Amino acid sequence: MIIHKGAKKRLSAETWPTLDLRLALLHETSTAAPTADDEYMSDLLPGANEVVNDDYDRVALAGLAYTWATDHYELQADDTSFGVLAGASLDQGTKTWVLLAHVTDDSDSWIVASETFSPVTFDGTEVQVPWPDGTVLDWGVE
């Protein structure tokens, strides 16, 4: 998982539950290669890197909370479901999720984290991003 500089500047355990956090999916042939220096969604989305599909929309995270775990905070959320996604073409899918703090649009919505994973093809079943033990991020104290 990549933690982006927008998160390093703005995120804390106390702000986590107050943010409008959303999860976006980049399509399987996306040319975006997220790095820690990407700060805003507009940095990742030149052209058509985000999934374009009638069934797809960014999903707001629910159940935001945090707990102290000895030497760091665990920033938590419920597992995130995009619902049933069927590919607009037979091989349409995703390989990257991007967690963002939505403000007004992609130019000011800052990226918290991103992760690339084994490609998932949209085959008419539910697309879900599970968080291990409900923890999205381990956030250290500096």
C-alpha cells in the first residue's frame, strides 16, 4: 500500500472519522502508476484511468473509527462494496484502488492511499474491498 503526500500533510486519527472518504477503482489497463508524490485525484486521472461502467461509482467509506494499538492508531472502516459490476466488455476489470478524501472535485480531493492488486474481472458478481480486521491504515505517531 502506498501512503500519499496528501495524507501525510492532513491526516490524523482525530480527523479520520470526519472526512468524506471514498474509494475509487482504476481500470485494468490504466496507465496511472500511483506514487507517494501524487497528491490529488487529478494527478492520477489524466484521460480515462478510472473505471468507466454504467454500474460503477465511487463508494463512500462507512463505519469510520480509530483505536490506539500500543504504538500506533488503527484507522478503521467497514468493508467496501461496489455492488454487482458487469464488464462493459468481456475483459473489463480493475487492478488498483485509490482512497481519497473528497472535497469538491478531483482537483482538490486529496489521495490518502492506493494499492495495486491482482486484476479482478467484472463478471456480474459483487466487487468488494475487504479491510483486514476492519483496519484500513496503521497510522504511526510522529
